[in-house]
Amino acid sequence: MSQFPVDPFEIAQREVERLWRDLVYHRLPSSHFSEQPWAPPTDVVVNDTSARVIVELAGVPRDNVHVRLRGRSLEVSGRRQPPLKSPGVHYHRAEIYFGDFQRMIDLPWEADPRRIAASYHDGMLEIRLQPLASARRTTVTVRGRTS
């Protein structure tokens, strides 16, 4: 019994997978270090009085992380350094991107620049924000006139 597939659809699927692997993993490793191929995964947790933005930055030193607040937008940027090149080795699988990154996060309200704090621990960046007092929701009672 042959270990190779006889089903033409399985043969076609394996060929497409092989072509994809060759395209992605057998290209020059430097292509994984160029342009801006990655934006770190981000969670935004909000309630009425505050927001927490959590950004996963595995392998990025704290000194390479920059946070900027611009009204309703929060910008997180930085750089993950590539590993040192070893002579005579090649990538068998390359899924981790290196180089510069930038992530723009839309906030639900304009944040108070005096009430923002960021902490970094174990590759996780946490940014705590509070809305500007003028940006908080206000309930207005609608009164009617009797005629």
C-alpha cells in the first residue's frame, strides 16, 4: 500500500500547501524584517469612568516601546530586534516578525493626558486612561411645555 495520496483533491491540496510554504518560508529571511508586517494584538477594556489598553509585545524591550496620546487616539510604537544571524542556518519556519511596529487604537472618548499611566511587565503593556471631564457622558432631562 502506497503512503502517497491517490485522491486528486488531496494531491492538489498538498501541492498548494507546498507552494505556499515555499513562498512564505523559503524566501529570504530578510523579508521578515522589512516594511511593517505586524501590529501587536491589543485589547481595549472600557467602563464609564476608565479604559485599559493591553498590548502584547513579547520580545520587545521596555526601552523600545513608545506611547503617545492624541485626543481619541492612542499610538503604541516601537521595535523588536531580530535575533543574531548564525552562519550556515536557514529558517525551517518563520512566523515571528521583527522590526518596527505601530498600532493606532481608537478610544471611545477623548482621554485626559494628565490621567494616563503605562506599565510594562513580562511582554505585556498596560495603559490606563480616563476621559476628560468634558468628554464624560451627561444625561439631560427633556422637559415639555404645557400649552
